[in-house]
Amino acid sequence: MKPSGIGGQAVMEGVMMKNADKYAVAVRKADQTIEVSTNEFQSIIKNKNISKIPIVRGVFNFIDSMVLGMKSLTFSASFFEEEEVKPSKADKLIEKIFKDKAEKFVMSLTVCFSIVIAVALFMLLPYYISSLFKNMFLSDMAIAAIEGVLRLVIFMGYIFLISFMKDIQRVFMYHGAEHKCINCIEHGLELNVENVRKSSKQHKRCGTSFLLIVIVISIIFFLFIRVDSPVLRVLVRILLIPVIAGVSYEFIRLAGRSENKIIEVLSKPGLWLQNLTTREPDDDMIEVAIASVEAVFDWRAYIEDDTKEKNAQPITE
């Protein structure tokens, strides 16, 4: 089955699905009805030729994903606010300065803050901890290896710890529903609760796999790219983040389209890690994911076209 091209993420009590420039967020509200919001997503890439440049397109797609993810999470959370919060002085000031662009400014600020925290936690912290081992007269290669192990341990530990949070566990169940819907379609099955339930909750194009690949590629980069100055070492780690993200994107993109045995093997660790970030959803969650898919994707036409392509292929001995 050819790749469907759709992707998404779990949100609070719901699922966001994106197909090309169209996306939908489906949320199970407190009264058990499903609210579906469909919109067009405006990418930061204005020149479409950029999306054809390997590695560079990955950087912009990563930023797009974070912006869309934050917007979808904000929409889903709006259904579960216990009480209306009065705007703070800061909120009023931002509203006054940016007016109708206030929401976009806050969203951009939140995304930037999230990136800074991620860089500090998963890039800079392992570097500073590993630098303490210099007193043991280890080689630069050994210290770089220790840094890589620390980066991987911190990342895995973070995912492991948040998996115990009750709200996160429900998000992981919706994450499983998202994957199962995409797998159901891409295996040529009718999109219904029964077929989705028996589909896999692992998918090679998952964001979890992407983050693991980012960590692994950063380890490889920093093993071989070394400078003497401590300040330059920190600067190099920050400047190489877009390159690492771009390379990681290309691998995930290839993995989602390829059935090559080597790619399959390299994808296994990411699929294994998804056992922590996805859980088996209940039927109500699957219904929400299906509603999100159907708002942006004609899965019936997709399956029909794929079937026609297979039937048109010549039979070889």
C-alpha cells in the first residue's frame, strides 16, 4: 500500500489530522459529543521550491509541526477550562500592542520557549555533565561518547517519567488511535472502529521516532565534530540543531515510503520506543480519530485508487 500522506498528533481528549494544507482537530467534549474543527494551515514556507530541498525542508517542516501542534493543543484545551480566566496585565499589553496578531505572537513565543527548553535539557545539559569527566583524563572521543549516552538516557528517562501521568496516559491512548487509523487506511482496510482496533499502534513516520533519530544523529555528529574552545563547543551544538533536524526528517520521510530491509531495521528502535508513547485506545477514542481523518482525507478514494493501481500492474512470473 502506498503512503497516504496524512499525519497527525494526539491532543487533549482528541486527535489532530493533517493532509496537505488542510487539518482537522476532533475532540471528545465533556457531554460525549465530538467537536470537529477544520482549517487551512499556513506554512512558514512561502516559496514552495524550498519544500523540494532535502534537509532544508526538514527544518521548516519541524517548525511548522510545532506551531500546528501548539495551535491544536490550545484548541482542544479550550473545551476543558473549568472557569473563565481573566486576562492578566501582560495579556492586555500583548493584545494592545499586537491587536489581531496577538494570538500568533503568543504562539510563536511559546514555540520558541519550548525549543529553548528542549535544547537546554537534551543538548546542553548532557554536554555540561560529560565535561565533568575531563578530570578523569579520558580522551575527547570517550567524553563525546559519554555525552551521547547521557543525552539518550535523559531523553528516555523523560518519556518514561511522563508516561506515569494520568493525563499523559490518555494522550498516549489518543496517539495510539491516530496511528491505528493511518495504518488501517494504508493497509487497504475500511476505516471503521473494528478495523482500526486490530491495526498496529506503531508507525514509522511517528514524531517519537523522529525525536529518537534526532538524538542518535546528534550523537554521531558530536563524536566527530569537535573543537577545542568550550564556548565554540556549545555554539556548535546549537548551530547544528537545524542540520540534525533536517537529516532526521529525511530519514523519517524515507522510512515512511521505503520497504528496504536496512531501513526497516534502522526504524526498529523508534517503533520500540512508541510502546511508551502509544497506548491501546478505547472505541470512543477511535471514533474521535476517525472523525478527524474523514474531515481532511477521502480514504475511500485512496483505497480505490490503490486497488486500481495494483490491478493494472502486469503479473510477473
